[in-house]
Amino acid sequence: MRAVVFTEPDHFELADVPDPASGPDLITVSVKATTICATDVKILHGTVPFVKFPHIPGHEFGGEIVEAGANVKGLRVGDLVGVEAHVGCGKCPRCLEGLYNLCENYGNLESGHTHIGFTVAGGLAEYCAVPAKAAHIMPEGLNASHAMFTDTLGIVLWAFERAGGVKGGETVAIVGPGALGLLAVQVARALGAGRIIVIGIPSDGKRLELARRLGADDVVVAEASQSPARSVRELTNGQGVDLVIEFAGTSDAGKQSLEMARRGGRVVLAGATSPGRELNVDLSVIVRGHLNVFGSVANPQSISRRANVMMQEGLVDVTPLITHELPLSEFSSAWEMFTERIGNPIRIMMYP
């Protein structure tokens, strides 16, 4: 099969590789839609722990089952599935709580843990073999493009649920208008937010425009001369917002997120998923502000299933986030487009 291979840090190629091996608990997916995520850029740079080169990346994809192992139940050849990236060992305390995303045996394949596209081969390929429990049958009316967002939308929904969701009428700030942030705008609206403010940087102009079309009430551009927290407070009569969801992944974004929450508010930091970002903040902002601060990484399994229902019900529309479509054979062009932000890409759909 043809697959994208990260041969070593900062080098990749499109190569012919063996088809994935089958197994009694695995399904083989013929990938129908796949994409590049900002985390793939970190993987290629060699900054993501547990990734070993050479490596087939890809953790946002969907497709059709072409083979199911002997132990697989509830999934059949021909089913359209979205794939969740995290698969826990199923035995450690965190997995037994249902928090597969926090598996204490992360990176230990012998224990049963896999992280698709990270510790095992991913979906930037014609075929991908994954544990059956990572697959979600897509609800009626959804297609492979929706399946590609199964894991992504699950991550966003879980970030909200980490903070207890949205209470009806609350003001919510979304920091970072990338794919996750733009999905978060729609989730916030679906969960009953009264007002949504999206914060971006000067180069995010078109994304902020899209945020408005997707349901944001206000947008704030973070200028170098002024913290966006001040602008957010001006929009909220000096109070700050009830809930901040951060997907920008920078140190500045983390600090600013804490500063724009109201006293007693909630802040979810979900962008900095790899090492190397440090948060330098006056602790009294948290202590005297009586803030509830949550870290959020990935998503437990039940979340993606419900996220797919949100797409089926029309509460979340992923179509505007698919800005380009290319065959996998043009991966080099897609990579340049994504990393250099040529043509303002959000999600580049690729068809193996």
C-alpha cells in the first residue's frame, strides 16, 4: 500500500509499504478520508514522546472496514467508521475509570495500550489496522468526511465536559480559531452558551470571520501591544467570562486565558499537548480569582460517539472546516500548504 512515512525527524516520503498486519482484535480500515493536524508537525520535528521513526502518522481519519478479526463483535466488513486515536490498556486504574486517554501504560504496546498515529501506525495511508474498540460506526446520514472528525470533535466536546459543560446563557471565550477552536464555537452554541467570544492573532483574520459565521458573537485580535484579556473584559463590562476553552497551545494563550476568566470562573487549557510550553503566571490570579483550572487531553471513548450524534443532528457542521481536497499522492503539496498556511488551510482532506 501507499503511505506517508516520517523516515526521521524533519524528513518524510510517500512510499510503498507492506499492508498492515491483521489480528483477532483488530479491524482493517480502507481509509477514505484523512488529514494533517498540527500535532503531526510536532511529530515530524521529533518533539512528541514515544514516537519512533520510521513512522506512519495520521490520527484523524475515517473509512470502510475491509477485514475484521475473529474476536471482533458489533463491527462488520463494509461498515463506515470513524477512528478514535486513544486505546487504553483496559486494566490500569485510569482505564477502569473509563479514562482511556490517561492510560498509565501509555506507550507500552505489550500492555495493550496503543495511540493510533503516535505509538502505532496511523491513517495517512491506504489502509490502517486499529483495535476494534477504537472504531465508531458512523450514524446514518454521515459520510467519510464526517468520520474524519470523529476524534477531533470528541476532543473538543471533552474539553467542555472537563469543566462541567456550559450552563445556559453563560459567556464563553474560545482561544485559538483553528479547527478545534472553530468546532468549539459550535459546541458552545449547541450546549446553550449565551455569548461566545473568539480570540485569535492578526493572521487569523479569515478564521475569525468564519468563527462569526459559525456562531461567535464577538471576535478579539490579540495585538502585541495589548493583552486580549483586557478587550474581553471590556466586552463583558469588566467581569470576564464564565468559561474559557483554550486550543492555541502557546504560553501566552495559557496566561491570557487565566486573565480573561471572571472571579470564580472556569478555564480549560487544552492546546499544549506536547512538552516545551511553560506557564509563567502570578498565582494570585488563580488563587484570589478563585478559578477552576482544568487540563484536558484527548477524549474518553464515549465522548466521540456523542460527538458524532451532534454532527448527525446538525448541531456541528464540519464542512466549512474542509478548506482543501487533495489525493494522498499530493501529500507534499498538502504538507507545504498546511505548514506555511498557504491558502489559509484549516483541514486539508486527503483521499488515499
